[in-house]
Amino acid sequence: PRKSVQLVSLSFSLGERRLMMATVPSAMVATRSAPASAGRARRPALSARAARSGPQPQRGSRGRARSNWPEPSVVPTSRRACLGLERRAFGRKGPIVVARAAETPDVKGKSSTQPASFFRVRLFTFIGILVGYSCYYLTRNSLTYTAPVMVASKDLGLDVSSIGAMTSIFPIAYGMSKFVSGVLGSMMSASRLLGLGLICTGLINVCFGFGSSLAWFCTLWAMNGILQGVGGPCCARILTSWFATEERGTYWGMWNIAHNLGGFMAPLLAGSAAATLGWKWGMWAPGMIGVVVGFILVLGVKDKPETAGFQPVEDPGESNESSQGDGDGEEVPESKQSIKQILFDNVLRNPFIWGMAFTYFFVYVIRQGVTSWFVFYLLQEKGATDAGIAAQRVSGLELGGLVGSLLAGRLSDLYIARSKGKGGIVGKRVQVVIAYTIGVALMLLAFRGVPASWAAGQWLCIFMIGFFLYGPQMLIGLCGAELVGPASVGASEGFLGWIAYLGAANAGVPLSIIVRDYGWNAYFTTLLAACAGALLLLAPMTNLKSFTQRKEAKKLK
């Protein structure tokens, strides 16, 4: 329904001031929060042309629009208020028409018009997905810090190659699951799927502790990878449902620290439990926590405001993808897009999505190579006496990643704000990714050269590696989301995640063979080569424009 606005026309008629009130449809005037337009009329009353086209901006002698006259906060009702408004807004050369909506739309979306209970439910939802995805990472990294104790156990008969087989199977299963979940997961409730997935992955960890053969371990860890793939796309859907566009980036960065919280808890909980109580407890303890948190997610978290009895934070009509329908050039609404349009037309045909994906590949080679093999490197080369001490030193990786990812998002936002619309938004974030990747390479060299007797120096180097490594991980995912429209974000994130975890798979068996046959120098050379590959892929994308920028540029044409 059209809203109504009151047009206050202040005019002079033979020295007499009159207040003329008229009501017209709001479609005839702009009612945004920017200052209302003012027109210079030749006659006291509105002409038919002015009524059809809306108020025109007042222009000076050189034809430039004036916008320095005040906009009243409310429509004046008293004669004194009317005269005061007239003195401030009325020029010598004619009356000014002031448009004021009875209900002005908020440029910040509908979140500001929600009741107080909405923000309480939204806060609980955000904390839920933050803690929930942290537990996903806890049950995902439990094997990394339990593996050294498993290798040391003579009853299991495992070696480094056996651990490499398990760590290679997981990312392949996880990447495929994440890809499929991103495309097809919209058919289910995001909060229930998130909670049920966490319950199942917790049970997998518990069952893992009852096994004793390599086949049992590989099978369960592949199942864990399949179940882990639903976590990321579900959290992304919940975030985009509860937070409007202008605040989504901030909360995306805050949610991203779940990677670091879960990774930080894993060595302290799984590693310490495995070292003190045996390798089985290194799997059981994270699994039990995952089951409990999963039930809380299923019972308490709502996947979107409508399911909690609130209005959506954005109008459905604001999220149309610019995919072509049947060749007629019309925009296809998000709810009517086919899987082919979402996946192929909007994602796979975008060459920059492929560039981001292969950059992600190299970043995850480095990340998985660091998380999977630093414990062994510390035990063999840097003087760590047992797996528990090595795990404590590696805990600095996730703590540094938490700080680095938060700062990377903030730095990219500041860089974009200072550019004042010049250049591509995605390109600005890519430049921050390049700087962080150079930092990763430098800190890998520093960690290789730190003395074995300097434990504090080792922890600091690992902290800085995490600082520089998790910034690109967060920003590349955000760049992939900004390169496509709202309807294709899930498919884009799923595709990027699939390629990324193919890179993580290459940090399993291939790196284990490199370490076993060629030593740790070849291991660090491989990680540095991955940094170089990422930099080469990022170089052509330093001025890349976002989907919104491309859409606005298309409108101007």
C-alpha cells in the first residue's frame, strides 16, 4: 500500500502567509532519509507538471542543486513553527515544497524497527552458531592432536603414513559434502541441519575411540568429513537471514573466529586428554561436547526471524539475482531460480570465482600442512618432549588466527572506506590478502630458523603464522560471496570450500611422503611454493569489482 506524505507549501500572497496542505501518493516524491528536494515554483500552487514529476531540486544561478536548507524533523502544526520553518527554508524567489513522509523508510533495513525481543533472540542465535561451529572445528581437529599418541601406541601399529591416509580422506569427503550442502541445503531448516550434523559428528568421534584398525579409522573419519560439510553453509544461511546487508560483513568476521576458537580448544582439550588419559579420551571428550551442544542448537536456535515470529530483516524483493530468465533480459527472483542458474550461470561461468577457488586451494595446502604436521615437526626438530607440550605450542596458531582474521576484515573495510568508491571493493580485499600471504611466507622462514631451545620464540612464530594465515582464509570466502548475487552465495561458498579442501587433501599423503623421503627442508619448500602460487593467482584481481558494483554500473549504462 502507498504511504501518504504531507506537502507543506509555503507561499506569499499579497503579503499574507498561508499554509496549504495537500495529500499525494508517496510514489510521486522521494521519501528516503536524505534531505528532501526543493523546487522553485513560478506560481504559489503546485502545477500539474510538478505534481506528476515530484518536487524538483532548487538550482542556483549556475544550475547547481542546492542542498544546504534544513529538513524539518516533523511537520509543523503551529503558526509560529510554520513561520520559523518558512524563514529557514523559504527563499526570496519563490516557495519551496518540503516533502516529509508520515513513515520514512529506514535505510538500515528492518532490523531497527524490530522489537527488543528480536535482538535478544538474534543475539542468542549468533552465539549459538558461533559456539556450534567452534564445536564443529573441535570434533574436526581432534584427530590432529590425538594422532601422535596413536602412533606411539604399539597396540595400534600405526605410522605417519597411516595418519596421512586418514587426513587425506577427510578433506575430500568434507569438500564434496560442503559443495552439495551449499547448493541443495536450502530445502531443509538450517538450524536443525546444523544441530543434527553436530550431534552426528560428535557420535562419530565417540565411536572412533572404540576402534583399533586402520580400516575402521578411515571409514569413520570419511563419515565425519561428510557430516562436517553441513556446518558452514548452514551458518551462512542463518547469518544472511538474521542480519541485513549493511551489518552482515561485521558479523561475518565475528562468526569467522569460530574457526580459531575451535582450533584453539582442540590442542588443549583433545591433546591434553590424549596425553594424560590415553588416545581414546582424545576423541571421546570432543565428541561428548559436540553431542551436548548439538542438542542445544536443535532446540534453541531459529534459522530465520519468521520462524521466531518476527518480520524478515530485508524485503524479499531486495534480493534479486541478475540472472537471465528465458532470454528476455528480465531479472529472475531468488525464489524462482533453478539450480542451473544458481550454480552454472552465476558461479561456474565466472572466471574470477575459479581464480579465488585455486587461491583457496593453495591457502588450504598451507593451513592443513601447518595444522597436521607442526606437532610432528616440533617433536622431531624443535625439542618438544611429548605430544602435550607440542600441542600447547601449536595452540598459538589458532589464537593468532583469531586476531589476524578480525584485523584483516577491519583493515579491508577501512581500505574500502578510504578509497571513497574508487576501484573495486573485492580488489581492495584482494590487496589485503596479498599482504597477508607475504607475511605467511616470511613467518614460515622465521619458524624454520628459530632455535630448538627457545620455546617462547617457537610459540610466537606459530602465533604470527596463524595471524597471517587466517586472514586470507576469511577474506577469500568473503570475496567469493561478494562476487555473486545473494541467491548464489551458498553455491559460491560450497564450490570454494570444495576446491579448498582438495588442497587440504594434498597436505595429507603427499606431504607425508615428502617429509618421509625428503625431510623437513622439502616440507617448508612446498609450503613456500604454495604461497607463491597464491600470489600469482591474486595479482590479476587487485581491481576486481563486486556484484553490487557491476550491477550499479550496468544500470548507469
